[in-house]
Amino acid sequence: MIEGIQAAVSGSVSILSQEKTNEKADVSVGANTKNAKDSITISAEGKAFDWRVKGNRFGAYTSLSKDHRIEDEVQSLFEGYYTGKTPIEAITQKFDSVVQTIRDYEEQEGIASRDDMEHFAKLVSDVHRIFKMYSVSTAVLANDAEGRELANQYGTPGRKNFLYYNSDYYFQSEEINQAFFQRANEMLEGTGFPLNTEKPASVKSDMYENFNTYWKDSALCSSRMGDMIDTDMEPPRGFTFFYKEDRYTESERDALIAQHGGDYPHLFDGILKVSCGSWKTEGNVTLGYGPNAALGNNALELLNRFSEASDSRIARFLGNINIHQVFYGTDYLYRLGWIG
């Protein structure tokens, strides 16, 4: 079974699409976007803590105004944060607002009394979970949008056959996640109940754990040409990595053939670009075909074909990224035992 691919939330909460578009996908209890056996449910505490009460907990807020939805507001805040337009304080304030609005609503509806601290802790834990889902997925969507702009400069514009990683989004994500994690814990001080951040026992790996876990899922299941071996590995600051298959357009290939002949070895090369701070390098690489090609190559091995990493931190992180051709996307998963 593929690790970390699935996500479902209790009730009907709109979350960012796994296809890395701006569309939303509604998912419901027991459902998920890719595989029901690895679905994530926010809370398994029973009907009293069901997001479907009067629609869902976010729906409680939506019912106060017909002009907007809380999901849209939260997503917009995170989009602004990753573009430098929204301060951290605006997101922690929204976290407070969502918790208090839902708490007021549930008290009004007789779902839970205000002095039920156990229920309050579950509420805070669920809102924390939702905020983290938006935080991590929005960071990877922003990263992918940046990579797509770069990818469109090579080969056929609009194709998904690229991988891109900008560590700025990793560190931004870590910073904002820590901010509302701290706020959630502050809200629960003195209640006697801790914040629940554990993934459900049925889930092998949580794709929303951090930027790297969501990037890994995207590389495996959307781009279908990459993998990250250790998602707990912290990247170097100021690090970017880019790879795209087939760096040349048809017209560029025609020009190369006219210049070098039809057996020119670089006609179907990909491009690899790596930078960290003021250091940068790029070169042509080809992954080829054959019995072992489905297992791919780590990015450090590919870099070493034309250059070398400027320091051990860069080398270590590149060695943690696997690249394989889109053609071998399914075979890669099969050989590693994630599908069968």
C-alpha cells in the first residue's frame, strides 16, 4: 500500500485537491481521494464530535453569513502567508476565531456545554488538524506553481513531467505550523486535556505531517516521477532543486538534428538545476530505459554526472531524492512493494 497518499476528514470539509489545482474536493466520512484503507479521519470520538452536525463545524460558521465560507477564508489566509502578504498573527487570530465560533455554536445547539473541557480539547484538536492540512497542502501548491513557471521554460509548456523543491516553503510551513500548534496548546492550558496530534491507527503515514510528506505524495502520485526517502530530513536553507524530462521542444530537437545529426546523444535529455544561496549549477541528464531504470536514480548521483555539490548538506539532501521517468511511475511503486 502506498504510504501517505490518502486523506479524508470526518464530515464534508473541502480540502485542497491532490491534483495540485485550485479546485476543491469534498470528501466524507470513510472516503478518501485515493485509497479507502489508508483514510485519515480527524476524530473517532463518536457522534457528539461529528463534523456533520448541521452540515459540519465549519458549516456552523458559514451559516452565520451567506456571503463566504470558512474554508475559503482559511485557504485565502494561507495563500497570502506563503506569498508574504499575510502575517502569522492573522492566521493565529483566525484559529482563535474558528474555535470560539464553533464552541459558541455547539453550546447553543446543546451539543456540548462550555465547561466540558474534554469536548473542548477535541474541538481544538480538530481545528488544529484542519489548519495543518491547509498549511501543508497550500505550501506544496505554492511550491509546485513556482516550479511550473520554471518548467514551462523547457520542453513542452504545461506538462507535469517535472519535480521542484524550494526549501523556503518548508521553513515557512514549519514556522506557521509551530505558531498555531503553540496557540492550540495555550488554549488547552489548565483544562487537564492535551492537544491530540496523533494520526489515526489505521493510517500508515500521514501525508499532512509536514511539507516533505506532502511533497513526497505529490512526487509519487501526481508527478509520478519522484520520491523522498526520509521525509524527516531537514533541507538546507536557501536550497532549490529542479528536474524536468525532455528539456527540448520539437523545434529545438529539429535544430539539434540539423546541426549534429539524428544520433546526437542529448536529443532526449532532461535538465537538472540545483542552487543553494549563491551557489548554483545545472546540466543535462538522461535516465534511460532498461530492467533497472524503474528504480530511478538519486538526485546526487545525477548531479555528479556533470558537477558536484558545494557542501555536505546539499549532497545529503540530494541523496534523499529519487527520480525516475514518468514511464516507470507505476513500476516504481510496484517494485518497492507499495502496490501489488
